Amino acid sequence: MPAQDLEVAEIDNALLEGVLAGQRRALAKTITLLESTRADHRLRARALLNALLPHSGRAVRVGMSGVPGVGKSTFIEALGLFLIGKGHRVAVLAVDPSSSLNGGSILGDKTRMEKLACEDAAFIRPSPSGGTLGGVASRTREAMLVLEAAGFDIVIVETVGVGQSETAVAGMSDAFVLMQLPNAGDELQAIKKGIVELADLIVINKEDLDPDAAMRARAQMGSALSLLRGHGAEVPILGLSALRAEGVEAFWMALEGLIAVRREKGEFEARRRQQALAWMWALVQEGLQLRFQASEPVRLALPEVLAAVEGGKLPASVAAVRLLEISR
Amino acid sequence: MPAQDLEVAEIDNALLEGVLAGQRRALAKTITLLESTRADHRLRARALLNALLPHSGRAVRVGMSGVPGVGKSTFIEALGLFLIGKGHRVAVLAVDPSSSLNGGSILGDKTRMEKLACEDAAFIRPSPSGGTLGGVASRTREAMLVLEAAGFDIVIVETVGVGQSETAVAGMSDAFVLMQLPNAGDELQAIKKGIVELADLIVINKEDLDPDAAMRARAQMGSALSLLRGHGAEVPILGLSALRAEGVEAFWMALEGLIAVRREKGEFEARRRQQALAWMWALVQEGLQLRFQASEPVRLALPEVLAAVEGGKLPASVAAVRLLEISR
């Protein structure tokens, strides 16, 4: 299927050129277009995205996860300012599928990342609100491509770890960072949620408050990791203080080192290819489900079928076959 | 949707009556019919299942998970013999989606559970082989209903924990048991795989080999659980020796106690209703995916689309929309 087949909508050349020139207004407008659920907007967004794709992909994509209060924003601000000081252009995005529920959104709070937000070389965008995790993450992934096309060479995607959002963010980043507090049991929570499996780098924040606790946390996480992953697959564990901006350079060096090794081994590109495919399949699955639920015969039959299954009058397997048949 | 609408195939009355009378031949034949992938067999199986459903549901369903070598078979044999001694009829099933890959199957080894297999009041069936996890688990779930209709009042479903098989087995059992060895790090592996979240009861086997290690393992698991789940939600941790059949009665008392409490609170029936619904949705999702993959336009377009997405020439989101459109 050649890409040009898809351009059923005209490409908005003013927006396209604006994005490629790195204009903030064009960027914001494009991302808003991507987030729109209107069918004509979706068509225009798809056409635009398709035209931007060849210009994307040149950034380092950093995923960052941690529970609320761990200090992600403080750290991202410190890291962003450090990277801008080194001549980089830094975009910060977020995936927070809960933002439609609580009305707020991570990164939505204007008082956060105040200094970084004032920088010309920074672009901060809160999580798209509403919709499924797949939808929210999809909009973020598309925004990332747009920002890359606009010349941002480092994209940081933040998530608070609601449901499966870590998996989604890890699936769009070149390196996934897990931020922890030096609390007992924190490593167990991360192991439980399967985040440790995704992490390329683990950071223990607030080292300054209690250096001993931070050291213990690092040791505990280290032994947990060696038990879980065995020898060989080493995950760096770094302590730092986001508030004092201590450890930021060491963090970036570790991350750059990790990416350099992956590039050398060809793993960097392989991971990106695999991510794009996995992402496509996840969206296909979600799309199939949404279409099924929207099917008129299914919607009509569903209440009775659900009651019969719940009441033990219809085997689940028979009900599934029946619903699949009428959904055609 | 009335259940009778589904009976497009004639019900095999000889089989139906044979199953209800608890005849082993009829049972084996019915389960083989359920496991068949032939379309006419599937239709007959569905009709039969539908007729058997009102007679099912009266057993206690016990899920049991543990890594290979933990002693599950030894324990299930000891438990089965103990239960038969108390007048119960015990069926043992398995979910092992890997059985098609390695040619073998858990419970397939004839030398295992030799004594239990000789009992009239026991029925042992290896894992259905081949197919997806959903398919394998679905066949097992249906076999369970058949065995219940045949008067088996305790059904034990074993899994070795390949991929998501624990979730599938926990989703068809009234109580899910995790069997562990007294090894350092074992609790971390279980936490990592999310099994601890599913477990209603944790058993540390081979207590006789090293009582101190077993005690340490119980203490470690206990503190890990309290960190993960907080106070209140207590999960019993029992030590036992499957080989010596020690601790079997204590295990069963704990399990019966747990189920009695749930029945009293109304949680037992609520869990079953919720399980049936979740199972139906899982099968619907799998069915949608299989149908999508079998769609002719999708199969024709897929190689080019995959190459374009992998090569960074087509955004994953655009590719997904396109594939969904042509799959209609």
C-alpha cells in the first residue's frame, strides 16, 4: 500500500511548512489537530502526519515513569535546562489516561516547570485528555513525530503509571527511565507492576534527604534486579537530587552511553522498528474492539447475552461465538 | 437472546445422558468433541455444552500454579487421594499453551499421578494441545463444566505459568493457589509475573528438605505481601511436603475456610459471574483478532503495510486506520 493512497485529505501546506520551520504556533495548531476527534480533522491530521514522517525520527526519545510525588517534573525541568544549556532543543509530552477523569492532567499545572516553559528551545505539552489509553498514547506518539519534524532533538515523555501507561510510553521511547523514592517496598511495587522489566535506567530521587535510605534503596533494587534478570543484563541504578539538580549530568551520560551501545549493536533501530509494528497492532486491536462495541446488532443483543452469561444460562464460549457472528 | 436459538446442531442425547450419568467413556468423548476444531464438531459441542450448563457449577474449582519442578503433580495426587478418601469426586485438568510446541503436555506424562489415575472417583485430563492460550483455556473451561455436570464436585486446574496462563486459570477458579519452592528470589519472580496478585493461598512446598529455608521463605513472602497489599487483605501462606503428603489436610481446611467466608459474603457467586463475563470478552477479543488476520484484503495488504511501518515510511496510526478500513 503506497503511502500516497492515504492522502485523501489535502495537505495543509502552511501548517506543514510552519512545523518544519519550528514555528510554535504551527506546532501547537498541528498537535491540536491531531488531538481532535472530528472526522475531517482526523483526515487532515493523517495527511499532515504522513508528510511529516520522513522528517521525524532524529530525536532521542526518553520515557519517564514514577508515582506522583516522586519528583518527575522537578527532574525533567532540571534535565531540560541542562540539555538546553548544551544546545539541545527539548520537548516534553505526557501520557495520562486518567486526565479525563480527574479533569486535570500531568504537565497541565502551569506552576510546574516554570523555568523550562519560558525557554525558546523547550516545548511542553500536557497529556491529551479523554479517550482510551490507546487513543491518548497514540496522540502523544503522533505529537512526538511532529516535534521531531520541527527539530526538537530530545523528546521526554512522562507518565504517572496509571494502568498500562508505562507499557505505552516504554513502547515509544528509546530508553525508559523509572524514578523511585528511597522507600521500603517501592521496588516491590515497581516489580509488581512489571515496570522494572521495562526500565533501561533506574533513578532514586531525593538522595539528599536521607543518603543512607537512598543507598539502601539502591542496594535493594540492585539485588532484586539481579534475582529477577540474572547476571549480564545490567540496569544502571543512579541516585540523584532533582530539587538540587544534582546528578543530572551523570544521568544524561549514563543514558547517552546506553543509547550509544545500542546504536553500535544495531539494537536502536531494531527497537524502533519493533515499536512501530507493536504500536500498529495495539491500535488495530483497539479499533476492532471499538468497532465491535459500536455494531448495531451487538448493541441490541448485548444486554440479554450479558444477563444470560452472568446468570449461568449461556456458556461464555457460546455467547462469544454468537456475538462474533452477529457483529459481522 | 434465548439459549435455544443457538442449538443449530442436534443435541447428541446418548452423550448427554452418558455425561449426566458420569460415564467415563461419554465424558472422554464429549471432551474430545469440545477440543476438536472441525466446524461440525464445534456446532455439536456447543449444543451439548448448552444442554449441560444447567447441570454444572456445583463443584469447587481450584486453580494451581507453580514453576516446573515445584511439585504440583505430587501435591495434586496427594490432595486428590485425600479428597477421594473423604468421599469427593475429583477432576484434574491443565492449561498449558506450550504443549503444542514441545509436543508434550502437563499431566500428559503417564507416570505422573499414577495412584490418582487408578481411582474411579478421579478423572485426569491433560491440557488440550495447540491453538492460542484463549483456545486452550476455553477448551479447559468447557471441560470443567462437563465434568461438573458429570458429578465431579472438586475440579483442580493446573498450569505451569507460561505467558498469561495463570490469569486464564485464576479466571476459571474459585480459589487460586500459588505453589513455591523455599528459594531466595522465588517470591520476586512470582511478584514480577503478577501471580501474587492472583493468589488466594500460597503454598511453600518441600518444607521437609530444609525447614529453616521454608520458614525464611514464608517470612519473606509474608513481608512482601504486606508491603504489596497493605494490611487487611491477608493471604494464607502454608508450608507443606507434597512428597510426604504432610500439610494436605491443613491446606484443604484453609481453602474450604476461605471459600466459606466468600460464600457468606456473597463474593463466591459474584466472582463466578464476573469470571464468566470476563471470559466472554476475552474470547470476543481473540475472535475479532483471528477474523481480522483471516480477512483477505488484510492478508493481501499486510506485507506492504508492515514493510512501510517498519521502514518508517508510514505512521503506525495511519497504517492501523487503513488496515481497519479494508478489513470491513
